[in-house]
Amino acid sequence: MNEHYPFVNPPLPYAYNTLEPFIDEKTMELHHNRHLQTYVDNLNRILKNYPEYHTLSLEGLLFYLDSLPEELQTPVKNNAGGVYNHIFFFSNMKNPATQTPAFPCNSYINTVYGSFDAFLNAFRAAALSVFGSGYAWLVMDVFGRLKIITTANQDTPLSLRLQPILNLDVWEHAYYLKHYNKRDAYITDWFHVIDWDKVSRNCSSPFPLY
């Protein structure tokens, strides 16, 4: 992702209308150009007067969040988290998309959840359980075990020492223009654009040390 301060909003890896009809063009444009850009701008503003942290990567800031000065911890969590979560979310979608993961990700999923369909049902339930704004995640722990978790607002799994594999943004701005308040319909559409090739590579990546 971003190497260090000043952070940037990278272009989407596809056109704004690529995910149609599942995620609409206007939502993608606003989500990337307005919401993500605001987090990038805020993070750079917050870090401007802290040059000692300008060499830390985005992931490093979040991984070592508890080591930052107390006055930085919440604003960095909110804004670096907003940058990381959005970039990760955008990076794991494409259209058309392979509809099932490859080995070894499929094997990991079947071991934990019994079947791919059971995993999708569990992920849907987790995403629906988020009260207000947040994310549903598929993550891997240091022992290579998969689990589904949820996070509030712009919290990330990095501070929990968990490796992100896949995430779903369930803030209303991610789906309200198309689906209004129907989060379940949004989840159903999102299942069609998960880039399982990319997710499978995420499963195979070594656990990062920041």
C-alpha cells in the first residue's frame, strides 16, 4: 500500500463503472474520491507535525498504534484505519469475478466452516450483525487459522495482530445510493464481485511483520 507519509489516494484498480450492476458507478466514485480522499487528507494533516513517524507505513502505524503518543492514537486509528480499510476493500473486487477461492484458501475455508456456502452464510451473518458502521472481515491468525470477525467504525484487525484476507465495508455510504437501507441485498450483490483469485493470494501470503 502506501509506503509512508505523505499518504496518497491510489487510483482504483478498475473503472468506476466496472462493478455494475452489483455496485453502481456513482457509489464507487463517491466512495473513492470523497470518503477515502477525506481520510487520506486527514491522516496527512494529523501527522504533519510528527516527523518522527513519517517513515512508518500505513500498516506500521496501525500495527504499532498503542506505541504512538496518546493524543495520536484515536485520530490515527480512525483515519489511517479509514485509508487502509478502504484500499483493502477496493483491491479485493473485480467484475467478472471467479466465484470460488483457489487452493489453499478453499481448503482452509472448508476446514473451518465445512463448506464454501456455509462460509458465505457465516460471513453474511457477521456483516448483518454490525451495528451502525463498520466492517466484516475474514482474517488469519499467526497460526494460519481463518476466522470471521467484525470491527466498528474504522478499526482494523492489524492492531489485533490478525492478517486481513477479505473485508466488506458496511458503512451506509458503501451501499445506500443503490440499496437504501437494505444491507442484505448489498451483501448478496457484493458476493458476485469478490476477487477470489486475489483473496486466495492473500491466504497464501506470509504473515506480515511490520
